[in-house]
Amino acid sequence: MPKLDLHCNIDEKMFSLTLFLTRLLTGLTLLYITVGCLLFYREFLYNATAMGLPLPVPAGLTIVIAELFLSLLLMLGWFTRPAAGLSLLATAGLAAVFFASDFNKLYVALLVLLAAALLPSALLGPGKISLDYSHAVRRANKKFRG
């Protein structure tokens, strides 16, 4: 049997552009969800109190503010891998409380799609169009001053 030499030629610019668009659209989706949770915060508090969560106000504010900053970090490409992983956890926690009264299959599908959109950023990193990449280039080019 002949030996096969299979390659996967990837255009690095298009790959980075794809990662950037994935990060940007996922960050905008997270920002949209966060603004919705801020606008309907009273419903969040009712559900958290009905579930018996201790300290629903500080917990809710912490999760919403964390999701706000994580979505901004994700869009900018700064601390991309931790931001993607933590935003998935924050969104799942927010969904468990915010949609406790009518946890339907549509929101489960949204969480699965959000997880699928966050996985490339969490596993592959930010790509070249990000603050992480420019920071890494700047650190690599810095001369040792000692």
C-alpha cells in the first residue's frame, strides 16, 4: 500500500480572521445577553430567591458584571482563553437562575451554540488579530535591560 502524504494547508490570515469574527460575534452575543439580564434584573432576583440561593443580589451582580467584562475581553482578544472558559461558566450559571421558571429547550440550544462558538477561542487561542498577539510580539521584541 503506498504511503499517503496528506497535508492541511491553512491560510494563516484567513484563520486569524475567522477566529476574530468568531470572538467578535460571540462577544456581542454575550453582551446582548448581559444587557438583557441587566434590564430584567428583578426577574433574576425573584428566581434566585425562589431557588433559595443565599445572597441573590451580590451573586447576581457579580455574575452579570463578570459576564460584561468577559465579553469585552473576548471581543478585544485580551486573556482570550480564560475569558472564553469563564464566560461559558458565567453564562451557564446566569441561565440556570434567570430561566429557572421556564427552562426550555430553546435556551439549552442557545447554550450549546454558545459553547460551540467559545470552544475555538478557548482551545486555539485568539489568533493574530488580538491584543494577546500584539502583546506577545512586543514582549518577544523587547531587549533585555539588565
